[in-house]
Amino acid sequence: MRRLTISIDDELADTFDQFMQQKGYQNRSEAFRDLLRGELGRDTVDHGGAHHCVAALSYVYNHHERQLAGRLAQIQHDHHDVTVSTMHAHLDHDNCIETMILRGHTQEVVQFAEALIAEKGVRHGKFNVIPVESEANGRAHHHHHHVHLRPHR
């Protein structure tokens, strides 16, 4: 591990210390590492450097919206190869939330998530992508890729 020394103005340092306390970090180094990993991961995805990813997609929708639940289910079935798991919960009489775990080629995962979020009637869609290295491992499960959570460099 390397040691880095940085200089920042007092106001930013105070804000960072407040952030650390709010998030429960024990030290500045771990808080800084997590922020840096997150930003580098987003940059890797944004610039096409991440070939594989895992992702979480959450969205709220009105299940009374005309044929929306059926359209969402069809999109999910059409992309079953990137869907690991889906959790569905009823928020109230009208609204549901779904959270999906996705895995696969980054471009396919992003296109799938964007298509779901763009469906008419879907509200509050949020998408988080984590770039990972992937290698096929034929011994464990056919047609599954095992991901190793190592950051891209």
C-alpha cells in the first residue's frame, strides 16, 4: 500500500470529516479510498473500459398503469441472461417497487436498465453499476460467469 499526501482547504476538510462521521468511517483513508473507488468505477463504465459488471436497478411504478406490469415482465424475460434476481414489493395500493440484481456485459446491462427506466409509467429509477472482471468457469454452472470483485486499473 502506498501513502499519499494531499492538501485541501479547511472548509472542504471539515465537510469531508462530517461526511466520514455520517457514513460511519473510522478514518479518512478508508473514506477516501471508497470515494476514489466509486469515482474510478463510474469513469471506467462511462468510458467503455468495463467489459463486465454487476449492477443494482431499482424503480417505482404504478401497477394500475395500463399494461405496464406486463411490459416490464416482457422486457425482463427478453433479457433473462443479465437478470440475476428481482425483488418486488407493494408500497401502497397503487405503487410497487422492484429491485433487480444484474450481471453481464456492461453495454448489455446498461441498455437493459435504461430501457426499463424509460418505460412510460416507471418513476424514480436508480441504477448503480460496479465494474468487475469476469471469467467463465465451466466447472461450476453451465452458462454462468463468475465475477471477481477486483477494480479495473
